[in-house]
Amino acid sequence: MDTSIALICCFSNMIIYFILHQLVGVCYEYGTGVGKDEVEAVKYYRMAADQGDADAQNNLGETWIRV
């Protein structure tokens, strides 16, 4: 496999990984498909925020204020 293709695949997987953490956090924050649990939402927002997701960083701050 070409090195550039491998890097693109790796980078794409990293982006998908923190987007999924962000989305799971949203589900917990609003109780969509799971029981509403803002503490759990903060956990998932932090995972995505630690990976550089700006939306997760914003949601983390907003949710943290309420928890």
C-alpha cells in the first residue's frame, strides 16, 4: 500500500473516531436513544475534545456548566 494512502486512511479513521464520540455525547446530553445522562455526555465530549474537535470542546464547556 502506498504510504500516502495509508496516512489518508489513518487520518480519516481518526476524524470518524472523534466525530462518533461527539455524537454519542449529544445522544447522552439529550437522551436520544439512551437515557439522558449529562455526566456521561461530558465523558464523551471530553474524549472528542481531547482529540481536537472544536464542536465537542464547545459542548463540553456548555454541558459542564450545567453538571
